[in-house]
Amino acid sequence: MKKFADMDGLSVRNGRLINDRPAGMTGIQQASMYRNQLKKQYEIDKIADGIERAEMRKEHKKIFKF
């Protein structure tokens, strides 16, 4: 089968044009996805910070014997 440069992801099978390209995303969809990722990362960072602070308090209590 002869492949053309402008047919990237397209092929002809049994006389039909087959689209094997990945589904595209609009800019709004990408922005929404990035925003959701940032929200999740913010929540993860808050939890990790809380755990880190609790560990620091435990260490200080051991050192100063409160």
C-alpha cells in the first residue's frame, strides 16, 4: 500500500477510508483538564503538608518533652 505524507493516520481498507487518528481535544477541553489537575494537586499538597507538620510536631514533642 502506498502511503502519502498528508495521510498520517488515515488508511484505505476495502475501498473505504479508515481514520486511525487519535481523537483531538479542543482548547477548552485542555484548559478544563489542566484546571482539574491543578485542583487535585493542590488538595494532595495540602494533605502532604498537614502530614509533614504533624510529623514535625511529634519530633518537637520528643525533643522538648511537652
